[in-house]
Amino acid sequence: MPRLYEIEGAFRAAIKIEPSGKRTVTTQVFVNELEKVNWHWSLRQANTWIETYVTTFRDVSDQEGEARTFQLFNPNGGL
């Protein structure tokens, strides 16, 4: 049975730290992590959740569509 607190855990598990130190999340990896804890979401549902509940990541996708990339940002002047 899926539990609400597992959604945030799946998001954290989907965060990738690049060699440059940037933290990114792709919608596909987030959906894959959700599947591991019995949440079966579409890419659109995952994007909506990120846009609604995660204020520290912004969309940095370089193409249109539901397969998006989000990156951690600092609203006070740095990335």
C-alpha cells in the first residue's frame, strides 16, 4: 500500500549530484523511484507534484514534453 511520505523520499532518491556539484532530477527517474514504493504515476503527474510541492528546483529542460529536468537553485543569487 503506497504511503504519502514515500513520495518525498522517492524525490530525494531521484536527485543526481553531477561532478560540477549541481543537483538535478529528471521526471523519468522520479517516476522510476515512485514505482519502487508502489506509486504508479505518469510523467505529467510527477511534473505537477514537483511544480506544486518543490520550490527549490526549477525546470531547466532543453526540449518540450513531459520528460523534464529540474535543477536545484538558490533564489538568493547562486546556483
